Amino acid sequence: MNQSVAIVTGASQGIGRATAIRLAQDFAVVVLAARNSDNLNATAAEVEKAGAKAHVVVTDLSLPDAAKLLVEETLATFGQIDAVLNIAGAVPGIDLMEMTDQQWIQGAELKLHGARRLTIHAWDALKKSRGSVVFISGTAALEPKAATAAVAVINAAIDALAKAFAEKGVREGVQVNSMLPGAILTQRRRAMLEKAAAQQQITVDAAIERFPEKVGIARLGTPEEIANLLAYLVSPGARWLTGTAVRMDGGEVRGI
Ligand SMILES: NC(=O)c1ccc[n+]([C@@H]2O[C@H](COP(=O)([O-])OP(=O)(O)OC[C@H]3O[C@@H](n4cnc5c(N)ncnc54)[C@H](OP(=O)(O)O)[C@@H]3O)[C@@H](O)[C@H]2O)c1
């Protein structure tokens, strides 16, 4: 029987939630990590409905010891880790000229360092299982803008970090990639569009409707579309795909 175990961070909502539910088709156990326990339990119910065991870990991954404790709890409960999907993220979109040192540090603490720490603590288990890691980055890395500089800088750092882990992983049997979503309609994206709507003095619905045309795509993406790609990246069929930054953005980025 397949006993494989996946850890999904940011599983309480958005892309992480959709990914946890999608991975229930391929993994025996999905470990769900984030801070909001009600939302995590709601995801857990969907994971179990989709056929896998769900295990909830309520944790703030921006804290220094959280990743270590998450790995220890997973190994103590299930004995193995086959995939780590680093999806949790909350980098603030603040103008380059206004963002404070403290905001920069906090911005990097979860998405960059939380994911780095989790991958390091899970590494020995991943070596043993010949497992896979995916880091969520974002297309902002490819087109930095002053208004959201930290999002771009931290995503670019994540793409480089993934490649560094992948270089080690080639020798040690661990597959590592980063994945860059474009504009996906989640609560995070909705909050950004609410801000834009207020600035432009239009309704949120109008901002959501106008956004795709403004950036040259047919529509916003769905968390489920990203979840399908992430599931492929940690599947046996994608095994030789490593050290790569994979983009899915509805055609928004046209650079080669
Ligand atoms: N949506 C997009 O258009 C888009 C585009 C490119 C990249 N991305 C990236 O994709 C990832 C997911 O984005 P999303 O749109 O799904 O965002 P979201 O709906 O805001 O979800 C973010 C997730 O991160 C978790 N999280 C936040 N702070 C945390 C902390 N300190 N410790 C543990 N978990 C924490 C949240 O859970 P709790 O609040 O329960 O802790 C939530 O599950 C992010 O890294 C984002 O940068 C998104």
C-alpha cells in the first residue's frame, strides 16, 4: 500500500488548500500546516473526503523553531516524508521607498526563511525517501516593480534558493524545483485588488473584471490549476525535472 507522506504549508486557504486536497489523490497522508486551525480543519475534511489521511499542525512558520517541530511531529507520527510543498507566504506589497527594515525582515521571515528551514530539517528524511520539494515563488520575481519590491526580491531569492537545494539534491537523491504562479484568485490576490479598487475608486468586482485585460491575460487563474501543476512536480513522472523554475501565468510574462 502507498504510505507516502506530503507536507503542505499554507494549507489553510488559497493555493495551499487546493494543493493539499489535490495531493490526497497521490499521497496516503497529507500534513497541513498554517496558523488558522478552523481553516486547517476545513481543509482536512476535504483531504479525507478525497481519500488521504489528513494531519493538522497549527504553527506559525515565521518563528525560528516551527519548521523543526513540524518535521519532528511528522516523523514521530508517520515515520517518513516524501514531499515538501512550501506554499505559505505573506510578503507585504509596500512601496520600495516606504518599506522599513523591520518590514523587509518580517517579509522574508516566513516565505524565504520558513521554507528554507523546513527544507533543511526535512532533508535527511527526503534523502531517505528520495523525495521532492517545491518552493512557491511568483512571477513578480521576473518583473520587479517599485510598488511591490519585496514580493519580487523575495520570490527571486526563493528561485535561487531552490536551485541551490537542487544542486545538492542531484547528488543526494532529492528533487527540488520552484514554481511561479501568475495572478491566481485567492484571498491574497483579492486583498491586492481591493487596494487597487480603492485607489482607482471603482468596485472590487470591477477591479477583478478589469485586471486580466490590463495585464494581457484572458482571466485570473484558479488555485486548482496551480495545485495540478504542483502535484505533477512531485509525481514520479516529473522526476528528471529538477533545478527548474516552472511558471504558470496564463501568458502574462512574455519574456523569453
Ligand atoms: N495568489 C496569487 O496570485 C499568487 C501569485 C504568485 C505567488 N503567490 C504565492 O503563493 C503562495 C500562496 O498564496 P495565496 O494566494 O494562496 O495566499 P493566501 O490565500 O493569503 O494564503 C496564504 C497561506 O499562508 C499561510 N500563512 C501566512 N502566514 C503564515 C505563518 N506565519 N505561518 C504559517 N502559515 C502562514 C496562511 O495561513 P494562516 O493565515 O492560517 O496562517 C495561508 O494558508 C504565497 O507564497 C504567495 O506569495 C500567489
